[in-house]
Amino acid sequence: MGERPLKADYSYTLWLEKEVHSGRKRLPGKVRQRVKRALDTLASDPRPANSQPLDMTDLDIPAMVEIRRLRMEKWRVIYAVNDTEEWVWVLAIRQRPPYDYEDLYELATGLGD
């Protein structure tokens, strides 16, 4: 499922889905730079102040995995955090509106496998 693990002197390994990695290039310039900085920060701070947990009660994901969203103007970075295995997995970058989180099940498929 994941593409391109990134590891530096951080406490979490950062994984980017292939779609996220390539999709960043299509973001508007100002947003692209903010998203790049935010992704770099997630490895050391997976729960920044402008992020929120998403309700995952209807999804079958492991208890140790938390799905969160990071709000950046009209854009949302959807990602998962696993504190036990110390990884952050960036699943998608979406524009809202029209994005309404209907694809969370699809995005979360395979987490924890």
C-alpha cells in the first residue's frame, strides 16, 4: 500500500501513498510549500494543533491506528498514526469542498497489515 518511506532523525517513520507523492506536484504553489512543511513536521509531531482525529467507528482498522486530518485552508491531509510501531502514513490530500470523507474506508484498507 505505501510508497517511499522517509526516515530522518525523527521519532516516526513517514510513509506517503504513491498518489500523495505525485499529487503534491499538482497543488497550487503556496499550498504545495505549506503541505511539504506540514508533511515534514508530521514525523516528529503527528498530532499538530490544526489536526483532528476522524471518527472511524464504522471502519475495521486496528485499535492502535488513529486516522486524522490536517486542515490547510481548503485542503485536507488525511493520514494515519500508529504509536506502537511509530509510523505516520499519509493517505491522501483532498480539496474541500467537494471532499466529504466518503473514501475513508478505501483509504484505510490495509492499515496495520
